[in-house]
Amino acid sequence: MAKQPARPHYLICNADESEPGTFKDRAVLEGDPFAVVEAMTIAAHATGCERGYVYLRGEYPQARHALEHALEQARERGFLGDDVMGEGFAFDVEIRRGAGAYICGEETAIFESIEGRRGEPRNKPPFPVEVGLFGKPTVVNNVETLVNVLDVVLGSGPSFAEVGTEGSTGTKLLCVSGHVARPGTYEVPFGATLREILDLAGGVPGGRALQAVLMGGAAGGFLGPDDLDVALTFEGVREAGTTLGSGVVLVLDETIDLPRLLMRIAGFFRDESCGQCVPCRVGTVRQEESLARLLAGEPRGGVERELALIAEVGQCMRDASICGLGQTASSAVESALGRLHVFQGGPA
């Protein structure tokens, strides 16, 4: 007898958006919640999912109200329920609110949270597509990925791929904040340069000089004033030693105290580590301690030795942490130390 497929299948829309400096999902959910519902329904139909969950950041009350209204309207019109549009396809969506834990943005920690347990990442394999939420096959995507489904379905895959570059097709939502005249969410084709993004946002106000740009949020990396012509594509930012991540473009002018900003980032990861694995639990603390000594002008064994310790701790976290939190907890810190030469006579 043939083995029967595991049922039910689940679809999760990750709208937790806990990365500092990120607010694109909020803009989409508040501006067009019906697009998210429609995209989830299409994705569920394509992957055979009977139940969907939107894991929503708890600090987004307006997004929650908008989404609740959209779900209610969709059910009334037969776009959700036991027989979607009379096609014999059953699918419905439930909202689950996060409680502010950064770690729950990790795809398997979401499962733990929805199931009512402490948010901690699971070891992989097995992967979510085989053993996910409630032990069943699960699809997990974020808001931006899902809403792109609509453009692909309406205009075809080749048409969608005509926008952007060969290696990074379509458009990207960027969360531009910090020292710019017009902060906000910007949608640009992949391949636009960082300089073009800053121009769209009105540049650095007050005639002050640009010191650095943090790309991808606390888990990302820094670019300097000489990097403004970097193409914002997956391959372009990778070559530049940073990441697009969740779309954060945090602009910092000359007034920012970068060493203290790095301390804030290190403290953030220390607080947000779930503590499950030793490299992350201990490494985030050691990283912050090293930065504190450098900031106080009391490095152990000299600045170079302290910087070497930070690099060693960072490598350990990348190599041995269970999830992306530990693997990226040192990214911004090491980026600033290497590219911007913080604590080595560079920008401060």
C-alpha cells in the first residue's frame, strides 16, 4: 500500500518583523491586508495547505485590525473557508500575535511559539517542509515574499523576472531611516544603488557628512561613504561584505557615536539570545564585554588582542550556533571594526 501523505499541511506568514529598523511588513499589512490574504490563499492552493497562520508582531495593533477586517471580508465573500470560490479547496487563516521575542522570527521558533511553548529554534533536519508546525509539513515565508506571488501570477514569471537583474529579479522593499530628510518604506528594482536610495530619501539633512549606513539591521553590516555606488542586489551586497537582510537602510551622520551604537547592538543580541546553545548564549555576553572594555579604554592585552578576541568569538558563534541569531550576532560589530576601523583610529 502506498504511503499516505502527512496531513494537514500548514502555511505560515512570518509578520513578526523584529529586526531593528524594519517596518516594511507593517506598511504592507496596514496598506493592503487583502493582498496578503490573497497571496497566502494562492500559496496554500499551490502547496496543498489547509490552514494558514499569520504570526504578527504584537506591537502592530493597526495591522492586526486591518488584517482581521480583511479576513472577515474574505470569509463573507467565499474567498476563505471550507469551499474557497466553489472550487472544493478548503483554506482559512488565523492570526497569532508575537510577544516581542526577536528569536521568534526564526522559522522553527515560530512553530514553538504557535504551539504554546517557549520560542526556541529546532535542530534541522528534519526541515519544516517535512516536519514543521504540529509535526506536519509546513511552508514558511515572510510578508514581502508572499505579496510578490501576486505579481508573478498576474504577469507571469518571465514578466516578473524582467524587473531587476539576472541574479536578483523583481523589486525590493527598503526601510530607510536615520539621518535622512524623508524616512520611509521605498520600493525599488533590484540593482538600484545605495546612492539612489539616499537621493530618494532626500539625503543627509543639515549639511552634515555621512558617516556610515547599516544595511540589514542589527544582523547586517555597515557600508561607508565610499560604498554608495554598491548595487543593491543579493550578489552586489554580498560582494561588498554586507547583506540586504530585512531591507534596513539605517543612515548615520557624523554626529553618531559608533562605538556606543555597537554596544547597543551587542546588548540587543545578548538580551535576545534564547540561551539554548552555548556559543550564542556565552558568545553574545563575551562580545559585549570586549566592546565595553574597548569603550572604557581598558582593553585586555591591548586593542589588537581585544579585537582578535571579538573576531574569534564571532567565528565560534557562526560555526556552532543553532540558528541565524547566533550566526549573525557579530556581523554588524565585526563589519564596523573591519570596514570602518572603529577603535582603531577610524570613525567614532
